[in-house]
Amino acid sequence: MADRIVTSPRPLRVKNEMPLKGLKISLKVNHYPVTRTKTFPDVIYHYDVVITNVDTTPRNAAAADAAKKRKEARAKVAEKEGREMTELPARILPLIWKEFERQNKAALKFTVPFDGKKNVYTAGRLNFPNGDAYSVTMEMEDPDDPDKRRRFKVEMKMVGQVLTSSFIEFLRSGREMGEPVVQPQDVVQGLDVALRHAPSLRYISCNRSFFNQNPTHRQPLDKMLELLHGHYQSLCLGSEETATLNIDLATKAFYTEKPLHEYVRNACKWALDDSLDIEYWEDPDINKASEAVKGKLIKYGTGPIDSTTGKHEKYHKFTANAIVKQSAAEYTFGITDEKGVTKSINIVQYMNKFKKTKIRHPDWPVVHIGNRNMTNYVPLELCIIITQPYRGKMEPKLTSAMIKGAAIEPKERFKAIDLARQGSRFDKCPVLTEFGIRIEPNPIVIDNASVIAPPVVRTLDSKGAQINAKVSQFEGKWNFKDNNEVSKKFLQAATLPKWMIFDCDGILKDEEIADNFIAKLGELGESLGMKRIKMPPKIRPAIKFVTDEHFHPENREGWNDKLLRISTAFEKIKGKGFELVIVVLPQDGKDYAFIKSEAEVVYGVLTACIRQQNVRDPNNQKIGNFLLKLNSKLSGTNFSIQELNELHFRNEKTMILGADVTHPSPNSMAPSIAAVTASFNMSCMGYSMHIQPQESRQELIENMDEILGGQLGKFFATNKVYPTKILMFRDGVSEGFFNKVKEEEYEQMKDKCASITEKLGIPKIKITFVIVKKRHHTRFQPMNEKRGVGKYKNIPPGTVVDTKIVHPSEREFFLNSHVGIQGTSKPTRYHVIHDDNNFTMGDLQKITYYLCYVFVRCTQPVSYPAATYYAHLAAYRARHLIEKEGENADLNDLARKLTIHPDLAKRYPMFFI
């Protein structure tokens, strides 16, 4: 094994550093102080728990072999997803543990909070008869089937004694700001499990969030899904010796509990009055329905139906596997009576005789449930899909509905958060009493948080002289066209190369729409300074339609396919010397991925896509936004930020890097995509990108030294000099990977820079490496609503928080840089893991905020630095380019399919925005 890289410690906060000057604001934070009482223990005891099923024995060798293969497959998936595999379904482990506690009270003595998987923490040592281990086999009602009893074995073993002194030492580390102190993750984990005990008794636990299974407010998303509101909680360690419980609202899509036949009808697109008798089912219907129900948790009822509630006497829970193309009346099996005589019986008869359940639709199909190697079939009419989290990929409409449903203004959000705190009943939890911790009823308040003033945005006036745009002091917005200002032009407007329009929708066949769109494009483009975009009177740019016969040679078989037409179109477009194609997409954006792949990878043609709705109604805002993108794609400069050019980076050549790794959806093992973007000009407005596929869910970016070498080469080619400063903003890193990112990615960057500077005898390239985190649950609310911004009274752009809720000794801060237009603004969290440049906190906060303004596609700040935003866009583009590749695709083959045509990458490096 290779020696672990020894890297320098993370930079620490400077004691008594001057705070930012300027506007101040007081904020409420959704963090509640966690205080220690006199009973706070010196030691927390950690026990490992293993729960196994005693009664599971395969029927034969074939079944045993199949079970072994399934277990190996589950273990492989769990390993790739970075989690431990459990033998039993995770949903029943808390139920088994609850019964274990009930049956073993005398042995346990203390209240024993269980994390729902395999860990127990106690405030005192458990005095088992056999020392620090305890094992028992117990019998209980089957958690899924009330007609059965099952036996489970529960084994406990103490695996650690955790000293809480490290927890106190960490909280006090901010006093001296001397030696770095490692966060006591073992103590945090133990206390976090204790804090989760109270809400876990009342709600459905889903990762770190809790949801009410029977909420008073249900929000439908579609016929099958609903949005449930719950709360998230996590223990955080902050500065000023403060531990806090971060509580936030959580939303998640769940399946609506309803009869399974309704779900099946929806999957097959059948009406509620369509017959489900088996004679009307075709094989494709069976396949659709089976795919829809596969893996879903269902219950089926047996016994008499209560006349008041309409419910069966008993319900049995199982996982559905498939819909079977046999009816309950058709499917028969042998059953042996008390005399040893085997008779044939169908499911309708069995349910009536043995389960006292009458089947009203004997001709409906049956559902295969439970063990896939056994023929456990139940009538479809009895089955109900249970409320459970939706884990698939969301369609755009559902995603939009979820975002709207989750958008709650700060005032209402903080009210709901406090109701969640009260509903968890922390004050009555015996576990917290034993652990000596108390949740205070009032959230933390940040007094006098700083608000950074917006930067000066430079553009040109109508005569070509540099002017400063009028930027809103409260919202950070500005415009090229403003009723109260003189019209402005791009700082460096592009000249269009030979260009044309390719219509994949057909909307431009309407002459009036075509004329209006082309006129508006030319009029606004020319007013912004772009050349060769406005056509002479009565002359149009070339317009080609995907349906043109030109792209449909009749003598070639299979060319009715639209994708083949698109491929032929780009081959001919390239052959005729067109460098830019404006592509009109259908409103659903269909074929976008294929168009980008053909244009950017195969033929090296620059494309700018616009949806047909924006072509139909080409108002100033829609076309203006399109031109912001188009000018930047063509290597123009829309605007610049004065403070970056003339203050912070005036004397030293600076390169800004953004990096991200995006992973596939939870149920997919497709490759992850790493993307790195880098500025290549002095204004920090132009960026190039690098994308690469990686092993699924791999967090670290491979070959960072090679990637940086390529980006430094681009910077040198543009400026004839290497940068003296590099600022890296790295997204997509969980807290547990901070050290690994520094050991791997930063060290490779440092070595690459050193190899260049030593070879050329030039000054050292100084690196500042900042982790960017959007995946957190910290929210702010202005104490004075009048200080809030916009419709929802959010905190203003430029708000910085670097006290109380941040790391006590390391350099960390929250910055809200954008305007909250929907719900409550989410600030971005920044953590500095290396800093050769020795920035003050104030300067780094200002630079970070100003870099949120350089995103070229809008005239307002975005939520994190543009370089990181571009890395997201690059990764998104890569995902499109390989979207039809399978999960087992070869990484080298994928890398070739992600290689952008060299002509395009060289001439138009910002093609991807």
C-alpha cells in the first residue's frame, strides 16, 4: 500500500481579524442551541448490532444458489453506493429492535437509541451477564404478515468507548485559533443518534428526515404521487463554543396509498371503467404493468371487511415482483388436507376457504409477491400500494411541481420549523435526559451580519464608450435595456460567422412567426453591438427544416427516422461551411442530446438552441437572454466586473477554476461525470472546460494534474504568461472527503504548478482551494422583515455569516449571493482547505461574491461562483452526450464520445454554456 500523502493543515481563522465594513443586518438561523447539563457523560458507549433471520432456509439447492447470487448482487450495489448491506429489509429493522427492547428490558437497563441499521449508543455501560456482548434469539409476530410468527437473532457487542472531552475541546478550539483540532466525528455520531430517537418514535424516518405517515395536508403531484412535508435535523458544531441542532423543512415525493389496480391502470393508460379481466390483457400490457409494480412495497387485505371503515381484518406486507398473465380463478395449485389427500384449488377458492376473503373480480390477474423464486400469488383486487418514498427519476413536470410545493417564504418556513421542533418532543425524551443534553426553544440569532455591496459592472454605451451599469443596491440586478437609462452594448460584441437556422419543430413554416423572430433577433442583436446578425431588408438567413426532402434521400433505407435526418442535416451544414446554427427545438426539448452530440463531437459546428415557445413569442427579455448566451458562445464579452480587474487581480495574473463531480440517479450504476472549468483571460469572463467519465459514484476527480496542465496551457496560449494565482472552487464534496480532496486533487495541482515554475524559473503559482457546498439545510430570516428583499422578504444578496454556526477554528463562511425569487433563499457554504495567497476572510468573501456576477447568461448574481456554475453546465452537457449509453459502458469508449471536436473547442471554447 502506498504511503499516505502528508499535506499541510487547513488554514485557520486569524484572531481579531477586522470584519467587513458596510451594511449590517440581524438574522434568525434555523439552528437551535444544544446545551450540556450536569449529567452530560464523560464517556459514550458504542455497540454494534447485527439482526438476522433465524428461520430462512432455502427449499432446495437451486433456491440456495439463487439466494446466494442475489445476495452477492446486493452486496456489489451496496459497495458501489458506499453503504453497508443488510440481510433484512431496512424498513423492518426498527420494528424488530422495538420488540427486542420490550422483551429485554431487564438486560438493557438504559434507554438504547438505535440508528435503524446497526449502531446503538448509550450514556452508560450495559452490564450484560457475559461482559460487553449480548445475544438472544426471540420470537415475534412477522412485521409483514400477521398470520405468521418469525424468529430473529439480535447480537450486541461493545465496539468502542467514546470520550466526550474531544467534543468539548473542539467547541473551545476557536478561543486561541492555534493548532487545528479534528472534528470528533464519533461523538457527533453518537449524539446525533440520541437526538434522532424522539422524532423516530412519531414519524417515518427517511435518511436524515422525518415524515408524518398520515399528514393533515397532502399535496398531489399527479395521479400516483404526492408531496409530503416533514423535517430534517442534524447536529452541527459551531464557533463560540456552540453546538446546534439544525432543523429544516423537508419535502419528498411519496407514492399515494391507493388500490394497486389504479396504479396499474395509470401505467397502462387505461380508464377507471376499462375492464381488467385477463382476456383483455396483451403481453405488452403485462410487461408495462410488471415494470411499474416491480420492487414496490404493497399490502393485501384478508378477512372480513369492517362495514364502518371498509378495511379488512388483517393486512400483509410484501414486495411486488410482477403482474402474472393468469386470473385468480385460473391459477390453481395443490393443497394437502389433514388426511394427506392433495386436491387442486384456485386462488379464489383458497382465499374464501382459508382467509375468509371474498374475491369480487375472479377474472382479474394476480400479483407475484415476496420471494421471486416462489409462486406467491395474490389477487390484484386485494392489493394496495403503501405510502413509500418515490426513488425513480423525476419527469420535468413533476420536478417543477415539487420545487413549487417546497417553496415556502422565510416567515412561514421558520414557523413550520419551530412546529417540527415542538412536535418531536425533545423535552420529554428520556434518551436526551440520560445523555445530559437539552434543545433550547429559541433559534440562534446572528447580530450584525455583513452585507457586501454589489460590484461595478462595466459595459459600453450606444457610442462605444465604457460606462457603469446601474446595479440595484438591494437585489444586485442590472439590465442592458432600462427605461430610466441609456441603452448599453456588450463590452466586446461578437461578429457572427456564416450562420443559419435549423428548425426541428416546424414553427418557422409560419411566415409571420419566422419574420418576427428574425427581425427581433437582428434588432436586439444589432443594438447590443453584434455584427452580421441583422439581415438586409427582404433577406432571410438560411432556414432548413428537419422534414426537408434534402435530408431524406428516398434511396436510403430507414431514413424516416428523425435522428438520421438530423445527422444528415449536420453533415450537409458542415459541408456548406456554416459555423453557427441556431436550432429551434420542440417545447419538450426532444432530440437536444442528439443534436449536441452530432454538432459538437462529430462535426464541430457551434449551435445555440432556443425552444419554439420563445420563437413564437420573441419578446425583448427572451431574445435578450438568448443573445447573452450567443455572444459568449462566439467568444464575445458581455460585461466585466471592475473590482476583479482593477482591485483584487490588478497586479497578479489570476485563473479561476470550478470543478464538480455529478453522479447518476440513485437506482442507476451509470458512470459519474467529472467537469473542470477554468478562466483563460484576465477579466475572468472567458472559460474553457474539461469533462471525463469516471467509475460510478467516485467522488475524487482523476488525473487532476493532467487536467490542470491542459487549462494552464490554454491560459498561456491566450495571455503569453502563466497565472501567478489560482482560485479553485470545488463543488460536489461531502464533508468526510475534505481531507481526501486535499490529499489527492490539491496535491496534484501543487505538483503540476511546481513542475512548470521550476522548469521555467518563474515565481511560484499560489493556490487557494475552496470547497463549495449547496447541499446543506441552513436558512436565514431577517429579524426585521422590512430589511428583507423581494416578494418573499429574503435576505439580500451579499449577506455573509461567519460566526456562531461555522467551524470554530477553520476558515468557513456562508454567503447568500443571489436574489430569492421562490421560497426561502439557500445560502452557499464555503470552506477553505488551502490558501497560499493568504487572503483575509473579508477579501475572499468579496472576491467570491463578485465571481457570482460573472455568469454570462444573466444580469444578476447567481448562487455560487460562475466557474462552478459552468462546471455544472459542462457535466450536464456530458450527461446528455452519453445519455443512451448503458450502465456497463466502457469508460474509454465513453471518453471518446465526450471528446469535443478540436475545431470547435479551439475556436469557441465557451460553446457549452
